[in-house]
Amino acid sequence: MAMQFYASPEQIMRDRSEYARKGIARGRSVVVLTYEQGVLFVAENVSTTLHKVSEIYDRIGFAAVGRYNEFENLRSAGVRMADMRGYSYDRRDVTGRALASAYAQTLGNLFGESGKPLEVEICIAEVGASPADDQLYRLTYDGSVQDEPGFLVMGGQADAVATVLKDRHSEAHSLGQALTLAVEALGSVGGEGGATRQISADQLEVAVLERARRGRAFRRITGNALKALLAPAPAAAAAAAEPEPAAEPAGEGTPEESGDTES
């Protein structure tokens, strides 16, 4: 009979945590931040069909990093739970806090009881009537919940990206300003030799929860709308940079301009 090696509970939990953290760090980062008109989601994602950012309910969004099949199962379960609660009681009873609590319980149970923890980190965001009412909840693989004020970064080199946002984020930013800041923060890491990167629109997945929208507040930003936000009014900027031509002295223009036309 083979002898089983003993491992302390503390060592088992440390090994599971290390395993999950390494899996999450291999993915590309997701930034979630508040701005003047709502909540903005920006993710590095070259796929047009496998989304890292999705809608959960009327004014609640979902973002995740890690293994796609694992966080997609969590997203689907959250949608079913929100729909059931809204149908059974009232749509106003579906809140980001309630969903975050349910996700925390699920993740905590799987981390403690299953052989392999989920390699996921997720965000539940709810847009409020004012910037002060916006809510961002970060949930990690072990079921821990954190209420993040203003912004959060998940996956990849999250700490380095968060440092850029910490110094410059403001709830008074417009959508264009917030998007430009998020893309700049994502591009601040990952270049050769520590250099910054230029991230194009086709490498991004962008969505918002808009405060002013009635009913479903979630909206994706794609195509020309996204390109316009990343590079606003290029023609106007070029025109402003071009010097104006000097005025010609009086009487030295063409006959039509000087008034000396032939009869």
C-alpha cells in the first residue's frame, strides 16, 4: 500500500493561491473606472466574440480575467440569478452588492472544497444616480470581496497599470478622457525593455454603463465610434497646427482681386 504524504492545511491553501494567481497573471489586463457619465470598462482583447466584459442586468456590468470557460460559467449564473430575483420581486431589488455576495460565496466554497481553484478574478460594477453612488466590487479566486473606490485593474501587470491610474484618475473626466487614460495605462507595461506600447482600437474591448440611459445602461463601443474617441477630431487638430498664409499687400493681387478689370 502506497503511503500518502502529509501536507498541512496552510500549505495546501498557499499552493492553491499560488496556482490561481499565476493563472490570472498570464492574462491581459482589464481596467474598470468611473467617469462623469458612468462606469467605463476597457480590456485588452483581440477576440470579437469571446468577451471579457458583459452585461448582467439593467445597471450592472461584469468584467473578468483568467480562464474564459470558468468566468463565463460565473457570468451565466449571475444573469440567471439576477433575472430570477427581478422577476420574483422587483427589478430594483437586483443590486451589485447582492450579486457580489453571491459570487463571493460561490468562489469561497470552490476554493476550499474543490481540488483546483478557479483561475478567475471578476468585477461587478453598478452605475448609480450620481458618481458618489457608483459601486465597483472586486472578487478574487478565494471569494474575497473588495469595494474599490474609483477604479480597479485585474490581470497581467495590474499593480503597474494601477499606479498610472492612481495619479491621474478623476470622476470628473469625460468619456474620451477616461478612455485615453485607461488605454495609456494599459500600454505603460508590456513593451520591450520596459518601453510603452501603442494599443490600437482593434485590440480593445470597450463598454460603458451610462448613467443617463433609462432601463438598460450597458452599451458597447466599437468600430468608428471607438476610433473617434481614441483620436478625437484629427482634421481639426491638423488645421489648428497649420500656420495661416500671410496676407498679400494691397494692389498686388490679380486683376479681379485689385479691381483693375478690363472693360
